[in-house]
Amino acid sequence: MFRFNVPRRLILRSRRVALIGICVLVMFSCGSGVIQNFEGIQIQSDPRVDRIDLRIYLVDRNGIPLIWNQSILSPSVGVSTISEADFTTNVKVYSMRNGVQHKKVYDGRLIDLRWSQELNRLDRLMTAEIPRAFIEEDPERDTPLGVITVEIQTEKQGPFSDTLERTAIYKY
């Protein structure tokens, strides 16, 4: 058997270099808080009796929805989770009169923002809602339809916004 005499100082130095390398790798891979290719949103609404449900698709610069687990930083997996609490939201709801945007009837944040996924689809999607109780009545409106503008951002990305026109904001 061969026995090598490796100085103890060299062993300690190599361990220190390895530990620092691991720390740097972890810091860059997990702590960035950035979703790759996230450059916009597209919203869709589903009117309900007591609320308006919103689906917020995260999209790239071409308007193509991002796919779950596409990047190193995926919002649904382990230590690289981006919490819903890390998103800042604002929504403005306008009534309509004579076919155009009329009066602002709600200006606030989205309620119950959460990550979601549709069946048999891999799109990155968040859902939220606007309770109808928060939307004030506009007696001058001439339709139950309205305009919804959503703005969303993270600490490191955004703000991104999208507008949905002629969507049901009042009960029929």
C-alpha cells in the first residue's frame, strides 16, 4: 500500500474552496427570484355569482404562455418556489357606457392570488378573484359589461399589465 503525506493545510484549503463553490452555486441557482422568459401576462375572466375569477397566464415576449418547470427556477418546486406573497398586484375595474370605458368602480389588489394549473395543460398560470361586493354600482352604466386592467410584478420583474374589455363585471 502506498501512503501519501498530504499536508493538512492543503486538505483544509481544498475543503474551504469546495464549500465556497457550493455556496456560490446555491446562491445563483435558488436565490435569484426571477422566472426565465417572463415578459408579460394575459388575463381571462370567468364571471361567477359572487365574484369574478381571473386566470393570469405568464407569457414570453411573443405572448406564448410559459411552461411549468421550463427553467431552473420553477415556481412550484422545492427551494426555488416563488411565493404568491412575492407578487404585487393591482386591478382596476371600469363600467361601460355607450360602448366605451366609463367610471372606475374598483381599484385595489387581487384577492386570493395563487398558483394553479389547468387539466392536461402545462401553462404557468395564476388565479385570483375580485369579489362583486368590492365593485361599486354605477347607475349611469348601460350594460353589465366592463373593462378590467390587471398589473402584476415581483421584486425583480415587472410591472406587467393586460386589459380585458367587454367582460361581465355586474350580475345579469
